[in-house]
Amino acid sequence: MRLSARNQLTGTVTAIDEGVVTTTVKIELAGGQTITSSITKEAATELGIEVGKEVTAIVKASSVMLAVD
């Protein structure tokens, strides 16, 4: 599959927290950082999300905020 989105981060699923409607998926990236995705429970099931599976997170944001001390 090809996408126009440029912010694509590939990693491995390390944890899944399945709720009633929403599933939270933790993904470890190549550099050791972890990102978290919140998707519907139905989507997680349809995609076959499981710990150890390689996935690609596609990030689309209209803004990025920064903070400093």
C-alpha cells in the first residue's frame, strides 16, 4: 500500500490495552522510543494487532506544539 502521508513510523507492538470500545497500542520504534496509538477495538481486531507484530504508525497532525521550562 502506498500513502501520501510522510510521517510513517515502523515499529513492533509491545503492549495492548483493550477497552470496551477503544484499544491502546504501544509501539516500540527502532531507536527504542515508544509511541502510543488509540484505535477502535473493532479496528484492532480487523488488523490482527498482537504483541510482537510489526506495524506502521501513520501520523497526521495539523499542528505540533512545543514546550520549554
